[in-house]
Amino acid sequence: MLDLHVSLKQDDDSQNATDTDNASGGSSQKRIGRLYVYRVQQQNDCPQLELQTSLETAGLLDIKWCPSLFNGYPVFGLVSSSGQLQIYKLERTNSDDLHISLLCEKSVSDTECLGLSLDWSNRLDKSCVQITCSSSDGFVSSFNLTEKEGLNCLSSWKAHEFEAWITAFDYWNTNIIYTGNNQGHITTSKTQRGDDCRLKVWDCRQNTSSPVFTSKRHTMGVCSIQSNSLKEHILCTGSYDEQLLIWDTRQMRSPIKDSSLGGGIWRIKWHPSNRDFILTATMYNGFHIVNSNLSKETDMEIVCHYTDHESIAYGADWCHLKYSKVNNCTDSNDENKTPDNLISTCSFYDHLLKLWNWKFELINSS
């Protein structure tokens, strides 16, 4: 069951400048972007988005909240077309408005490139805050974030020959980093295609000159990866080949489950409190919510297909607030009600951001 709360169209001039080259090369035009910060407000028992502030930036390729407070403040990281990793702090002003300020920044690579993706390490272990980034020159880097020193590069290595579209931590063992890359340039020689369409596993305790595991299971570029923070040894990957794959990281010769979603899977997000559900941004086929049925020997099941956007499905995320917080409820019996899952989705050419609910019956995932 779906309830649409708000649909916002951003200004046309916030779209990135059009480039004639691919992501790995230098651009003759400057990519521009804009960062928006919204507050979720309750109006007539219905969540709405209220714009708090915006910031002119380079083109933004990825943005993620830090899973825990840093020095007492919410912070988020972003990677941009200028090749920068930037960390911003969110704080309230005296008038209760929200304000963002830049804490620190570092280049994601020593070469001219685009920052393509990032992930935070501290979803489970809050004692150490690290960030991994990937870039269009095929490099992957890991950074440590501290109050005293800001960002400090721990390691950087050439992970892929072509664009490293995605990088992600194993949340249960943050020494392990997963990466995926784009399809290589078409040539007449197979040897020149390099390591395109590969999922790679890296152990940062070892020499990163070579991965500890490489998979060719995806047949096109690997552009989304996320570890399951609620069930150990479970990893999800998505690709331009339209396949959503679930892996047991203890044995990665082949995935344990797969599902075809009918569109390139640009982003995947595990549900924050139910280990079975996966939200995907599926490019030319809208957005999906998939039940992975991890505790059952059954196929994955598509439980929602959201198609209200009219352009490429490019971003999606769950709200991580509890049910009572999102719906402004104080009833002691709220925990027994059917949960409402607040979801935000966005699309590319039409600059559209939507906020909607998906309702489902409580499921025992034990």
C-alpha cells in the first residue's frame, strides 16, 4: 500500500552541466550541482518536506549520512565531480533553523577525476569512523575521520582499470571493502577490455595490489553494493545487467539468491530494521522493494514496484526514524500497529524528489 506525501521539482538550473565525455576523462565543461537540506514536518498527520537551506557545489555523485553522531553532531559525507570528499556538519541556529558547515575535505585521488561513491564504516562499530571512496580513475581510498585531524588517508589503490562506480564496507568486518566497476570501452581485442564488470573483495590488512576475491557473475557494470547490517555474512549487489544478487560472504563462488528487476540497479538500500527488505533505484524501471526471504529457502519476491517518476530512477533511501517519531505518535500501542515505511526517491532529468509511505504487515524474520 502506497501513500504519496509530497512531490518536489527542483529548479532546472540545479541540473549538472551536460558533458560530451565519459566519467573517466577530463571535461570541457564544469559540472555544477546544488545540495538541498530539508526538514520532515508533520502537517495534518502527514509528513511534508520543508526546505531549510541549499548550497551551490560541484556536481554531486553520492551523499550519505554518518550512521552515528560525530562529536555530538549529525554529519554527512559527499563526493563530487571536482574529485573531493567533503564532510559537513548539521546544526541548529538560534531560530531553530538548520545550518550546514564544512568540517573538512580531501581529494579522493591524486589524478583529475570524479568522486563516484562513498560508504561509512561505523554502522555497527561506533568506536572508529572510516570512509571509503571510489573514483572515475579506478582508484579506491579509505580515510579515517577524527575530531583533531579531520580526514586522514589510510590507503589508496588502483582497484579497477575503468570507473570504480561503487565501494562499500563489510559492516561486520570493516577491514573488508567491496568494489564494483563499469563496463570497459568496447574494443576489438578482448585483452583490452580489462577487468570490466567485476565485483572485487579487498582485505585492507593485506597488500591491496590484488583483491582477495573477484567475481564475474554480473555481465555488465557493477554499480551498487551494500552489506546487510542486521544479518552477518550477507551482501547485496546490483548491476546494469538488471540482476539483484544476494551473497553469503563466507562462500562467494556464486550468489545464494538472484532476481531480475527489469532495469539497471543503480542504488540498493537494506531496510534499517528488517533484515529481509531491499529498496532499489532501478533506473529505467522505477523503484522496487524486494523481500529477500533470507530465512527461507525461497526465491526473492518483489513486494512493491513504484513507478510514479517519469525519468531515470537515480536515488532512494528509507527513513531511519522509528515509527512513532515519523508519525508523531505517543500511543503506547504503536509498536503493535502496521509499520509505515517513509521512503524518499528521486529521478534524474525531471529533477523530481518524492516522499511516500509503503505499508506492510509485521513479519517475523527470526
